[in-house]
Amino acid sequence: MRTVFDIGMYDGADSAYYLQSGYRVVAVEANPALAQRATETFAAEIASGQMICVNAAISTSRDPVELLLSGSDLGSSSVFSDRVAQKRPIGSVTVPSMTMQNLLSRYGAPFYVKVDIEGADRICVLALNSENRPEYLSFEVGDDVEELVDYAKKVGFGKFKIVSQTSFRELAKQDCLYDRIIQRFVRELGHADCRQIRRAGRFFVSGHSSGPGPWESDGKWYSADESLSRWRRAKATGALSGWYDIHATL
């Protein structure tokens, strides 16, 4: 059974999808409340050994860290104060931490690493090398996207996609006619947005899921240079809307 690292588990939507797809899941979540909830939700999978839930923040050391809690969205809690400042901070809690190297050493090199840890994705990406890299990788786009894509290319990732976290569409298809028709229909029914989005033969909840894994995600693959060029062009022309993930494979 191949292993997936779900780093930044949040409410477990991604972990549930990976489990249902037949993968062994190592889910890492810094927020103690979310981690505890997951041990109850996935009690059967944990008991069978198909899932391991790790309550820790990924850091550059094993020293405990302060997790700043967001009152508007528990999934937006972060070790970085600027990430929580506009999301109704409600205090902090000291949580255990571990390095990406600790995680890899304990559970082995996985098939896929999904990272979404509110500003700390780079810690995970920069810990990868040509020996421990997974077959697939995804991380959230931030100000360091060019550095991280270049680094991923350096350690052996050759193909990339830029995927919307809202629609789960690749950048080139984020405004396709089909989606516009569906969105109009949903709004005529009195809803602001389409929350359940069908991709790769199943439904994903926008805002609570990373969508399909890179191996079945929307759109075509591009080289690192092509991807960064497309990102710069979309940014310069105002074509970006919301948040995006980088998907990468060898």
C-alpha cells in the first residue's frame, strides 16, 4: 500500500479521499482540536493501520512552537502572526513540532506529499532531495513560488501544473465555458457559489479540499520554466482569482 503525507490535514477532507482511494495516510495537523477530531472520525482507519495521525507542526527544529489560532477558520491557524492577523485571532497554544526529515525518517519516502500549512510550505519542499522526493508533490502558491518551483526542478521534478483551490481547474481552464454555465445555474437557484465540485469522477468541497491528487488533477503538465512564465503572465494581467496550488511530478 503506497503512502500519502497529508501535511496540513485541516478537517480531514483530503485524508478521507486518499483513504477511499486505497492509500495509507500519514496526516499531520498542528491544531490539537483538529487532530483530536480526526482520531475520532478516522478511528477505524487508525486502528487498522491505514492511517496515522500526527499532532505536530512542521518546523526547522523539534522545539515546541506557538500556534496562533484563527477564530474565523481553525484551518487558518498558523505559526506566523501575519497569516492570522486578519482572521480573528483568538490566542495561541504551544504544540509539539517535528522536522520534515523526522517525518521522512519515521515513515519513509511517500508516493505523494500534499502540503498546505499556512505559510510554512517551504519548510517541507526544501527538505526534499533526489533521494527522498515523492513521485507527486503539491504545495500552496505563495510569494516564494518561483524559488520553490526552481528547487523542485533541481531535485528532479520535471512537470508542473498550477491548480485553483476554488475550482480545482488548471490555470489555463479556470474560466472555461462549462464552469461559467454551472456557476450561473447555481446562482439562479439562490446560491452564491458552487460548493460541491465534481472532478475526476467524484465530488470535492471547495474551500475544504485540495481537490484531486496530481495524478488525476485537471489540465496538462508544463515544464518548470513554462509554468513560471504562465504564472507571471497571469499575475501581470490580473487573471488570478483566489488561491492556487502547484502540482509537480517527476
